[in-house]
Amino acid sequence: MPPKADKIAADAADAADDLEHRAANAKAVLGDAARRAERALHDGVETVRARSRVYVDAAGHQLDTAQKYVVERVKERPVTAMAAGLGVGLLLGMLLSGRNNRHPR
């Protein structure tokens, strides 16, 4: 091979080695970044899960309190509770039937 061809072949080999080295570095950097992102996402999910448990527990407690309040009021005044339930049912029925009459099929 002529000296110029040897130089080109050597440069091409050096460029290929450099490219291979850079590709390996990029793969390592991207792998590390992916692991950090996965860990951050996992930690974020765990934080949300822990916070949501607190809110769910608080909501459950408030629901229990409201249920006890309603049961006590119904026991104190059953006729009033029945009349209120009937009124709410009648109102909802009128609202729903009025909505269906405005939009015929």
C-alpha cells in the first residue's frame, strides 16, 4: 500500500476506535441516567403513596363521623328524615326527567 493509503487506513482505524469508545461512554452515561430517573420516579411514587394514605385515613374518619351524625339524626327524627329523603328524590326525579324532555332522541 502506498504511504498515503496507510495513513488513511490508520486514521480510519483511530476514528473507529474513538467512535467505539465514545459509544461505550454514551451507553454508560445513559444507563446511569436511566437508573437515576428510575430511582427518582420510584421515590416520587412512594412519597405520593405515603401521602395519599394519610388523606385516605382522614377521609375515612370524616366519613365515619358523618355517617354517625346522620344515623343519630334519623333516629331522633325519623319522619323528618323520611320527608327530606322523599323531597330530595322528588327533586332529582324532576331534574332528570326535565333534562330528558329537552333532548328528544
